[in-house]
Amino acid sequence: MDLMVEVSPRRVFANGHTYHINSISVNSDCETYMSADDLRINLWHLAVTDRSFNIVDIKPANMEDLTEVITASEFHPHHCNLFVYSSSKGSLRLCDMRAAALCDKHAKLFEEPEDPSNRSFFSEITSSVSDVKFSHSGRYMLTRDYLTVKVWDLNMEARPIETYQVHDYLRSKLCSLYENDCIFDKFECAWNGSDSVIMTGAYNNFFRMFDRNTKRDVTLEASRESSKPRAVLKPRRVCVGGKRRRDDVSVDSLDFGKKILHTAWHPAENVIAIAATNNLYIFQDKVNSEMH
């Protein structure tokens, strides 16, 4: 018989949230974890399933006064008292649980001042942070918004130290992306094991990698053709107009139904997992391994 993999829950943690949970993060103390929805973040003990402790609550007394929601949260990899959460307004709040039981007052606020020349009708939507990840070293944070990935230094709140354009060619398409609701897609981001390369998804089953040292970037595609054993991924290029090379993809022919929202990188090896719609692709660095 074919091998069948089944998942069965070991514990069910109930009654913690009124809204959809957008992120879960296990603490470095290996005893607690937190779960976040649009308005609240709860702290749980792994051994206690029927109650949690509310550590962030941004719900206003009158819901008509609501101006932003929580989009993602994560614990610091080494300091069990620190965690960060991102908002739909593009800001990051670093909180210290030693300061107060309810972390409504953040320890640090990371926010980039808006460039007036880039302001448009869609600025507020595209600046919403869809994912935040601490680096393995704990020194940096990686965030993803609709058009860019940014690297923040924990010691510098004023602006990110690095900004990478994921698909800048979509700026002219924001109107149609708004009409088909794609502009609200929530892309994730990931660090490699040494924090030197970052990865995030895009449309047309493309995913992007940025080398922080060489500043080189590459676009790769997760497809049935590339998933054959020992197949080598070829870099892809999107052209906006003018001269087209043979393998280039026109920005007008991109399939917005095919999107890579979820990506993960092995903590120690060059192995990546890419979720494209209902397919999971696992790719391995051919330099380090005989198998793909």
C-alpha cells in the first residue's frame, strides 16, 4: 500500500480568540507560545489547554474608532521576554513582557517615514506588513509588505537598513490587482540558516531570493516541470516592455491565480519548502547533495 500520512491533534487549545488567528509562535523557553488575531495576542502554556493570558489588546471601546489591526507576531529567538507584532499600517512594535503584564505600551516602534513622491491611493494597503521574522542571530527583523521585503536592525527604529523590491513591475497594475482582491494577498518571508539570504513568494508561481552580501537577486519558478528529480531551476525574468529575451515572461501574461504565499527555509541546510496553491515543492542545493 501507498504510505499514508495522517495528522491527529495531540491537544486542542480552545476559547482563545474571537477572530481568525494569523500567527502562532513558540517561545524560546519551550514552555509557552503566543497566538495572535486581528485585535489581540494571547500567551499560552503548552501544558494548559483551557485558558490563556491576554498580553496585547488593541480593540477600541467603539469599533468605529479602529484604525489598524495586528497582522503577524513572533517571539525573539533567544530572549523569552521579547516579542514583536506588525500592523496593517506598516509599523512594528517590539514589546518586553518584563515591563508590564499587558504589553499595550511597546518598548520600541519601528516605522519608516512615508515618501510623499510615492504616495498613491493604494499606499496604505501596500504598506501593510503581512509577515515578520526575527533573524536566527536575533539582531535583525525581516518584514514583507505587498511590494517589498525589508530588513530592520533592532537598534535602529527610524528606517529599515535594507529594502528589496519583490515585484516592482506591479506598480502599474495596482488598480486591477485591487479590483480582483489580489492586493490583499498576504505573502510570507524567510531567512536562510546564516541570515545572509532572504526568500519570499510572488505571482505566477515565482519566488524571489535576495543575497544580502552580494546584493544579487534571482527569480525562480516552482512548477511541475522543475519538480522532476535532479531538475535544475532556471532563473526567470519578467519584462515590462521593450526588448524581450526568449525566456522572458511578459508582465501582462502573469497568472495572478498562481501565487506563492508560504515559504520556509531549513534552519541549517540549503533546503527550501515552497507552497504553490495545493502543491508543496521541496528544493535542495545541488552543490551539497546528490538528491533533489
